[in-house]
Amino acid sequence: MYQVGHYGAALLVYAPLGTAVAVGGYEGLALIGGFVTIALSTLPDFDQRVPMLEHRGPTHTVGFALLVGILVAAAAAVLVGQSAPFVGLGLIAFAFAVGTLAIISHLFADVITPMGVRPFWPLSGRHYTLDVTRAANPIANYVLFGLGVGAVVCAVGIVTMVG
């Protein structure tokens, strides 16, 4: 998928987590998490700019998703420091989830294309594809974006009703 499709997938995947965090009273954190998820959602495609990396290779794996989750959690740990250990632990877990989900959303968006992904490389070279649409299909990209925006609208509605 293209950038707009990946943004939509990120919103769609993040919406349930963001809703839960906002309903729990952390609306600002939920909003920040959404922005971080969107910002990281196209990170796996940096492989197209690195000559030695195969596109949809190592950066399109569950291992890479976990690595990004760990790096985002580490960044959150540095930001929080020792000032609030219990709150900090929850924030670090949330940051890990945000980083991991951002990359997983990218894999979900790419699995619907004929090229698919090999998410468990190097443990398995098995290729997964649903072969629904080409990545370059603008209609598919905007439908995915619309689904993501729709999920966010639903999330805001839920938070508004509960709050």
C-alpha cells in the first residue's frame, strides 16, 4: 500500500487501544499514541531507500515490529525516568504497544497486496498474501484510509459517551 493506505491501517489498528486509554482517563496520552502510530506506520518502507535491503524484507517482519516497540518503550522510559515508577511502567508498556502496533498495521496493509509479506523471516520464509488489491490502487488506499478515519470517529464517539 501507499502512504495514505498505511495511515488508514494505523488508525484502524490503533483505535481500540486509543479508545481504552482515553476511556481510562488519559485522553492526551491516547492522542499522542495515535500520532506516534501514524508517524511510525510507514517506517518499514525506509528499506526502499537503503541499497542493501530488500523491499518487504527484514523491515516487514514481526521481529522488526517488536524491535520498534522496544525502541519506543526505551524512549518513553528515558522521558519518564525514575519520577513515577508505577505510572512509568504503564506508560512504557503503552509505548511498546504503540511502536509494535504501528509496524503490525503496516504488515496488515501490505498483506492484502499480491506481493504480500514474509512476517516471520528469518524463522520462516513463508509468504503471506490475501491478493486483494495492488499497492498502487488509489481506491484501495483511500478506502483503507476511510476505514481508519471511521474507526477514529467511532472511538471519539465512545469516549464522548463514556466521559
